[in-house]
Amino acid sequence: MNIGDASKETGLPAKTIRYYEEIGLVMPDRAANGYRDYCEADVHRLRFLQRSRSLGFSIQECRLLLSLYQDENRASADVKALALAKIEEVDRKIAELRSLRATLSDLAAHCSGDDRPDCPIMDDLAGEAP
């Protein structure tokens, strides 16, 4: 199938599929006319990449996951370790976002929000003491 069909099958933009080919994550055959020719295995690989990326795995992590997926002798402990590391990363990001939210909420609570120019939000952004 051509890249347009592969895009429809996977929900990935053609640009993303070309990028994955450029960095060696997927390697479709080339038809006699030079066009990319994606087989079912390529589409499966693209879906695997799409799902991995949607779960927050980086390109490098996806590369490792793909190698583990293709290794019939892999240890599931290796895959679990990657998932647990990703959970830790997500937890750190959640904590950061909660902290940002608390700071913004505090700043917004101390701003009168009226027509006057003084604003603790702007003071904080400018690094000025209240």
C-alpha cells in the first residue's frame, strides 16, 4: 500500500510516517516506480509506534520498545522496567503541574482584577517583590 493508505490505516500523518522512515523506525520497500510500498508488517509497526508515542514514550524509547518487541527472547522485566520508568516520569510531571497550578491560583487570588494597573501577577512575572 502507498503512504496515503498507510496513513489512513494508522491515523498517522504521512509526514510522521516519512519521518519515522528517515530515522529508521520503519523501512518500507520501494515499488518499481520508486514509491514507498507498505506491507501489513509496516502498518503494524506504525500502529505500535503511534500507541507508544501516545503513551508518552520518546523516539529513543520507542526504538528500544520495538527492538524488545521483535526479540522473542526478551525478558518481560525489561519491558516492565521501561513502563515503570515512564510512570515515574509522568508522576514528576504531574507534581510539577500541580505546583504550577497552585502558584497561579495563589497569584490570581491576590489580584483584584479591577481597572487599576497594580497586579501581583505582573509583579511576580517581573520578579518584583509585592
